[in-house]
Amino acid sequence: MSTEIMTLNMGPQHPSTHGVLRLVVELDGEIVEKITPHIGYLHRGIEKLSEHRTYHQTIPLTDRMDYLAPMHNNLGYVLAVEKLLGIEVPERAQTVRVIMAELTRLKSHLVWIACHALDIGAMTVFLYAFRERELVMDIYEMVSGARMTSNFFRVGGLSKDVPEGFVPAVQNIVDTFIGHFDTYEGLLTKNTIWLQRTVGNGVISAEDAINYGLSGPPLRGSGVDFDLRRDEPYSGYEGYDFQVAVGEKGDTFDRYKCRLVEMRQSISILKQALGKLKPGPVLADEPQVCYPPKEDVYNSIEGLIHHFKIASEGFPAPEGEVYVGVENPKGELGYYLVSDGSAKPYRMRVRPPSFVNLSAIEKMAKGSMMADLVAVIGTLDIVLGEIDR
Amino acid sequence: MTWDAIDIGLMLAKIAVLFFIILTLAAYLVLAERRILAWMQDRKGPNRVGPQGMLQPLADLIKMLTKEDLIPAAADRVLFAVAPAMASIPAILTFAIIPLAAPETIFGHRVSMQVTDLDVGILFFLALSAIAVYGVALGGWASNSKYALLGSIRGLSQLISYELSMGLSIVPVVMLAKSLRMSDIVNAQAEMPFIVYQPLAFVIFLVSILAECRRIPFDLPEAEGELVAGFHTEYSGMRFGLFFVGEYINIIGLGALASLFFLGGWRGPLLPPIVWFFVKVTAFSFFFIWVRGTLPRLRYDQLMHLGWKFLTPLALVNILVTGWWLSLR
Amino acid sequence: METIVFYILAAVTLVGTVLAITARQGVHAIVYLVTSFFALALIFYLLGAPMVASFEVIIYAGAIMVLFLFVIMMLDLGKPEKIQTPKLYDWCPAILLLVVITGSMGVLASRAATPLNAFAGISVQEFSFTLFKRYGAAIEIISMQLLFALVGALYLGRRR
């Protein structure tokens, strides 16, 4: 029987396209024949904007890219600038960065499991995960004053030291979250319907995953053992003991398991990082680059001038180009900076993991059913802010 | 058959009371669902309108009625307008055969607590659930929207598939009661509710009515993650409200039938019959809500497999076994 | 009372069927046909055959027409078929049908009308005993035939 192909426009307003993704799907009945992603609805020209801003002024732009993992975006960017400048970051700042990065991973993965479960119909997990995410948000607010657009890291360290109550709050997360993860697994991993929906869905082989340039859980779910935190450690990750979760079949269930193991590992890293957290400076001793302490700015004319100079002129970076990749919750987030010796980058290019991961959507969902496509969008864990930039 | 004025008046009174009861119940079931789900999900739920949100259904009704009634430009206007009624009327009509309590004698007049005790009660119910398909199908088709069309095609195939297993799972009940009449079925359970003899049929019936109500895990026709809102994507205001209320009336109606078929209807010790019946229906409604809070959604082909390759054969085998057992007895 | 109801239902059946034939859009035709099935079912009920009435709705309106609807919905997205203006010889079958109907009406009318029985429902038991005891073998044969047809249709559908 010959059937008519139906073209369905999914998005940009659609409950499960996670923001403003637009997919033009060609359907043969319920079977997906072709998927054409249309992106750019959230394009704000962040890369171009950064060429007209000093290095410090770009930091707030970066946390608007992957708005589910803002601190990790900040981290990648400041690491790139620090590499360009050749600055060493103090021990305490590095540890706090690791804590915030892992909390960010938890936060991002919690949103992922929430939306993924909701797309497949498990409504309760959604609300549970958002309840837990709120605790991470509280810590965000505690350290940076903002729940999403954190802008907390600075070139050379942190904007300020973490406040009192930070350690107990993180400790609370370390203590309670494993139990919450068990709840999710109880609701999902042990649920036959969940297994039916995820096992064998959106399969991508290890070879294909590498060829598409996938990274993060979509890559590891296919059995490729690659994690930048371990393979190209940054911010002191070499000093932590953690496992990299690797799947086997490369289906949605394996990616789901990978992310859940990652969340458990994050808790373990957090535990170790809390042990390492020793008092000390949180900003490198680099007066050319780093802002002076706030007391100096308010109380001395030299401090005020110092602050004003860095804020208005920025600092010149040596000529050259650097690339730094960090293991964002979504995959490899890379910052490529070209400097012509001025106080503004000549070019900033971001390698957004979601953008690259999204390219595999047709490979993963073609020939499956409409409902599987939704599951694949969920399992890719894309953020449009990062794809469009 | 003689119809005197009392009978007609009684009938009209029964219909009026029943209407009031089911509409109120349905409205409060919506509220109950929201509150219970909220409780399961560790949040508050609607609690602002009136004490504990008890006036929320009223507020919702006002909102629905005052909303703009949008009809898409390319829609089939007549069918689009009629479809919500087609979906909710069969749900309401089902209550005509449901006995709410034991017959009472008032002023020497024997009054049965149901609108009509049809000889072919169960068939009437099956016929109504067969027509209920039209609301879903035509509503989606008339919207002239692709999501709605996909939703209504899904709805069509789901409803007719699960009607089959639902119908087959009631057959053993009819075999045990030796009647299609509702009152006979309830009376046949005077000693023991049928769930004791027919646990399998009960389970099949329960799963099938979940699918008939289009509830999670079978809410594919309106799966919001995939089809936005499925067959009622284009509906707004009270037309959407009719689909919505129809769904909840259906939950109550099917819950009532499940308790009539398998739990002995209004029969129970100590408490008055009407209370027992209410308790049983509420228990089924709670079960529906609970399932929604727990399970994810099936995929279309998995849904069909479950219906055709598992439930229907199982129901057939169950009929054969029941027949064999009855012939031995 | 029953006579009035009967005539209303008969009119609905006839009008529904005529409209079903003349409707340009498949879905509309189905809706008209289902309406006439409903009226027909009620006529059966009036005749004292509630079983038949329910089966009329369950099987015809609820199953067969739904499958038709399914197919039609899958096929077109609301584009009404373009109809050519009927030529003279296109009218021949209609005229033939008209002649047959008038003829049979005439024959029926010429006989003395047997008065309708008052409403007397046949119980489900009676109905089933007649169906499965007296005509049991026939029922079995027909159902086997349907099964063959089902398998055959499946085979034909699968072959491609």
C-alpha cells in the first residue's frame, strides 16, 4: 500500500522540543522518514558580541548560552582566558570551581531527567527532579546572588569567596541526593513501560557517534570511554577519584544509565571536594588582570582607580590562540579564543555540545515512531540557548 | 405497559438528580485529581479559591465559559462544533443504566435507584462506548490540523482495540450472572463479588477502561509530549471543557461499572448501599489518579501489542476457562 | 405514541441515507450514515428487539463505520471530491431503482396491513436460544467463513 508522506512542523512552540527547536518531520503514518532541524530562533550573536567586549565583560554572556549549566559555561571561558594569559588559579578557587561545576552537572542532569521523563509521560519524576534542583539553585543564589545567570567565576578565580553556610548546604546535597536518585530509579529503571520505551530506542553505534562528533553522555552511552575531566583534566580534576560511566548499546536507556551514574559520581566528587576545601585566597595575585578586593575599592583611591581601570579598559592579552574544552553536562564545551594583543578577543568561537549532538538526531530517530523521536530529543539533552548562541 | 404520571415524574426526577450528581462529581474529580497529584508530587495544588480550593471547579467553569471560542479558519465548522458533544454525551448516557443503590420502597411505590434497568444493559453500555469514538475522531479531523488528525487517528484505533478486550472481559461476568441486566448482575453478587471468581477478567477490564478513558499510560491520543494536545489541540473554551469533563465523567462511569461488575456494586456490610457504591467508585477514581502519578506513556505500537496480542487473547482464554468451569459445576 | 416515534425515526433513516449518498465529503457521508443507523437501531428497539438494536449500534455504527472513518481520515485532509456533472445515462441506475422501489411499495401497499404488535421485548434468553440452539450450525458456519475472509484479507494485505 502506498501512503502519503505527511510533513509535520514540530516547534518552535511544542511541548517537547525543549525551547525553540523546530523540526520539520516527514511522517509516513507514525513512522519518521526525515527530520530537518531548523535552528536559530534563540540566536543572540554571543560570539560576535564578545569581540566588542573586554575579556571580563564576556563572562555574563557565557552563562546565557547553556542556561541550564551556567557555571560550566563560565568555567570553560575563564579557563580559556587564563590559558591565554598563563595565570595560575589558587587552590581554593579551583576547588570551589569543581564544587560549582559538579553542582551544575547535577542541576543540568536533573532538568534532563525531569524533561526526558515528562516527554515519555512520567509526570511525577519531573516535579521531584525540579524539587531537588531547587536546592542547587539555592546554592547558586547563595554564592552569586542569581539563580540562573550566575556570573560567578572571574579570570583568575572567583568573584568573591563562598559565604558562610555554603559547606553545610553542599553537604546537605551530598547526604540527601543519593536517596533521591534511588527514587527516580525506582520510578523509571524498574518500570516496564520505561524500559520498553528506552531500550533499543535511538541507537547510535560507537563508530557513528565518533564520526558525528558526539560528546558527553551520548558518546559514552555508545561505549566510547571519553571524559575530558579525566582525559584532559582542568581545574584540578586530576586530584579526584571518580568513574566514567560508559554504556554498551548506545540506546536511550544506556544514555539514561550513564547520566544517572554520572550524577552519583558527581556526589562522590562533591564529597571529595568538600574535604579539600581549605581556607585561602580565591583570586590569583595578578593585579593586571584581577579586580581588587571590594574593601580597597570602597576605602582607597588607589583601589578605586584600579577597579575602574580594569572595568573600563580591561587587560591586554598576549597575541595567540587557545582552545580549552571542558566536560559540560551536555558534552564537550570548547572555547576557542584568538587574541591580537588588545583587550578584546579578536575572535571567540564556542563549540557547543548540544549543536553537535543535535546533528545526530536524524541518524538516531529515522525509521522509528513519532513517540521515539520525542524520546530521542529528550535523550540528546539539548539546550537551544547553546545551539543558537 | 402503563405509564402513569408518577412514573414519568419519578423518571424525570431521577434524571435531574443524576445529572446533578455526575456533573458535580466530575467537576470535583478534576479538583481531586489536581490535589492528589500535587500531594503525590510534593507540591500544593490549587488551594486558593475557597477553602482548600473547594470552589476551584466553579472558577474553572466561569473561565471556560468566558473564554473566546476559537474555530480554526480551515476547520469543518459544523463537525468541529458538534464533536465535543459527541464525546461527552455517551459518557453521560452510560449513567442511565447504573444502579446507585438498592431499590427502595417509598410510599408503597417501589423505586429502583437507576434511571432504567434495561434488559440489554451491558450491550447498551458497549454501544455507548462504541459511539464515544466519534467525538474523538471527528473532533480531530474537523480541526484540520495535523497534530489533531494524528491524535484522532491514534484515538480511533486505540478505542476500538480496547473496546474489544473490555467487552470480552465482561463476558465471564455475564456468564456468571446469566443476565445482561444490571440489577441481575448486582443481585448475583449477593454472596460473593465476582472479583473473587474472576480476578483475571477484573484486571483486563481495569486496564481496558484505563485505555478507554485515554489516561496515562494510554493517553496517546492527547500525548502532550508528542502531539501537543492531540485531538483537542485546536479547541478552546467550553468546547475543550466538554471534552475535558467528558473524560472525567467517563472515569466515574467506568469506575462505577467496574464496581458493579466485579465488586458487587452497592452491596456491602454495615454502611448504607449508596455509601458503599460511592466508596467503590471513589476508590477506582483514586486508582486512576495514582496510575497517572506513577507510570510513563506507552508507544503506539506497544499499545496495540498489549491490546491485541495480550489482553484480547487472555480475555478469550478466560471466557473458555469460565465456560468450562461453569459446565463442570 | 409509538407510531409517531416510528415515523420520525423512519424519516431520519431515509433522509440520513439519502444525504449519505449525496454528500461530497467522505467524513460527512459517514456521519449521515451513522445517524441513520442510530434511527434504525431505535426502530429495532420499537419493534421489540433490543438485542438487535444494540448490535446495530455496536457493530455497524461502532465498528464498521469507525473503520471506514479511519480509512477516509487517513486518505484525505478535507479536500472534497470534484464531481462531474452527471450525464444522461448516469441517471439510468437511479431511475431503475426508483421503478423497483415504487413497484415494491405498490405491492406492499396493496396488501392488507398486519397491525404492529404492541411493544413486547424479546428477552435476551429467548433470542440467544433461538440463535444458538436452533440456528447454531448456521452461526458456526458463518463465523468460520468470516474467519476465512479475515485470514484471506490479511494474506492479500501482507503479500506486497
